[in-house]
Amino acid sequence: MREGLELIPLEEAVRALESRVEALPGEEAVPLEEARGRVLAREITAAIANPPFDRSPLDGYALRAEDIAGASKESPARLSVIAEVCAGGWFDGTAGPGQAVRIMTGGAIPGGCDCVVRQEDTDYGEETVAVYRPVSCHQNYCFAGEDIQRGAVLMAAGEKLGPVHIGVLAGQGLVRVPVRPRVRAAIVSTGDEIVPVGVPLAPGKIYNSSLLMLRARLEELGVVVTSARSVGDDPGAVAQAIRAGYEDADLVITTGGVSVGKKDILHDTLPLLGAERLFWRVQMKPGTPILCGLYQGKPLCCLSGNPFAAIATFELILRPMLAKLSGDGSMNYRRTTGRMAEDFPKRSPGRRFIRARYRDGLVTLGRQNHSSGALYSMVGCNCLVDIEAGNKGLRAGDIVKVVLL
């Protein structure tokens, strides 16, 4: 079935796919040490203050500011040292007038003390200490809750957890964290010409680079790949592989078989599945013949068999949908503008995306092979340049639209 030859704009394709999915329901509690990169399912509030007690930010002596007012090298204030508190220790007593407590960084400030004098401003005394300069009340003094107040909202639902988030939650004593479920995807790569890596190449065969590339990209984005299989150009076999993929996946991605050739069998596969077709053919190059639909309410995304076309349409069309499914906005790409560092003289009758490198506002093209079947020229690229239809060629210095990957 090949009807629907009219191309739709890229943005319309993105909306058509994005509008038919919702964030995956539910949540799971994962160990804190495994939570990096996960998205919070609900708000987290502070169960304890941080720090949980008044503490010293340096090594010195905790005392009362009024006892060392006017102290100097020539006329030091002398106090009795009644205890010593290290980090992790505790002094149950109370320091009175003329008394000091030797204290180390992180130690709990004892009752009766309202400041800490640096040990460098003393004679380092053990039974008595001479203090050579005054400090004010609450100088060198960290209050309980200074960083986090008990009951404060620490993180909102939907935040993606990084190393600092993990550190903050560890400071709260959390063992497990409620996070959104990860998106689960299956990959089905089609084509009689492809063989797995490690197998000797027979004449006319190629290694299946797209399957492993997409698997790596999905996992890099935090998607769980539940299966990745190759199938020949047989609609029934492909339909069976797709059904099997959905047994434990939220979506299936296929490569190959989506154009208008004799072996472009995905058009025959969708009716066998009873899948709803959302769109086929998008106004962009590479990746024009992308085909997307729904199988039992779950996305079915059929990409070109050409490696660069496959990864370009994955980045531009599938990533917004994955961001919505996962509830992780950072999974989507960002757009900006840049200045061309070199010419790209080729005309673009239709909208075109070319691989490039973006740094400090400057766009360089690197290797100049922009064929949809070429993959090596994508190595080192971190963006795609979005060239409008009808462009007669780019010149060095031109301002261009850039999709940051």
C-alpha cells in the first residue's frame, strides 16, 4: 500500500507522533546509588535539616564573643579549655564565661558558645588558650538548617537526577528514590542484505550498523533496549518480529523497507499487524520516507535503512516523542543559531539537514560526505544544520539554524 505520497512538514510529523503518546504511568523505587539519570516521580521534601546541628566551618576554639572582645597579640584573652569536639563527636556540657572548647572542622558547636576563633589566631593551647584577636558573635558559625531547612521542597517531580541531586538526597539519608519508569524499546532491523557483525561478508551483503548504532543511542539517552533483532524482507516475518518486540516494550523502532522499492515491505507489514498509520514521508532530507504509526496504542516508528537517514530522523522526530513518554524534557534536542565557518555551496531544493560541529557559536562541517548512506562523516558531529527549502548554498559567515544533539 503506497498511498499518501504527499510529504508533510517535519514539525507536523513531530506533532502527529507526540500528540498520540502520554508519559508512562506509575513509578518505581530504585536504590539511591542507581538513581543517576532517572526522573523523579514525585516531589521530595527534606526530612531533616542540613546541617542537622550548629557546626564549625574550621579548626579552632568555640567560645563566647564577649570573652575575647579587645583581644590582641600584645594583650591576649586567656580562657580555660574544658573539652575537645571533633567531627562526629559531641559535647553535652555548656561552656560558661571564660571557657572555650577546642573544635575541629565539622564539629558540633557546644551550648553556650556563639562563635569560633581560628586556631591560627591562638597559641594552640590545650588546657588554657591565648586568643590574639576578637571575633564577632556568630562569626565562623554554621547554623543548623543553613543549607536545607526541614520540610523544605528539595526537588520537584520531573527533575532529572545528577550527581549533585544524589549528594543532596544522600545527605537526607534516603536509601531509595521514587522515579518514573524508563522507556523500553525494541529494535527490528529489516533487509536481506544485512548480516550481523562477526559473520564473514558474502558478496552483496553489508554489516548491520544501524541496529547497533540505534541501540547505543537509545541507551545513551536512558532508554532500555529490550530486544534488537534482524529480519529478512518478508512482511509476515517482520510483523511477527514486531509483535514479539511489543511483548515487553513501549515502542518498536524498525530500519529499512519504508521507501517505494520492491523490497520496501513495511507498507505491507502494517496491515498485517492491524496497525494505524500516522504518516509516511516527511519534507526533509535525509530520511524522507520515515513511516510512523500505532500498534495497540503504542508507537511504531519505521526509519530508513540508510544509516545517516536513520539517525537523523531518530534525532529530529523520535526524540521529542521519547521525551514525552519518559517525562524527561532533557531527552529532547535544543535549537540555536550559529555562524558558518566555511562554505556549503550545494543547493537545497527541499529542506535539508547536514551534519556539523558547533562550538562557541561557530559551525564547521568537517568531512564533506553528506550522503544519507554515509555514516563515518557523522563521527565527531554534535549538531545538524537546518537548511530551508530553496537555499542556493551557504557561505562562510552566514547565520544558520542549528539542532544541538
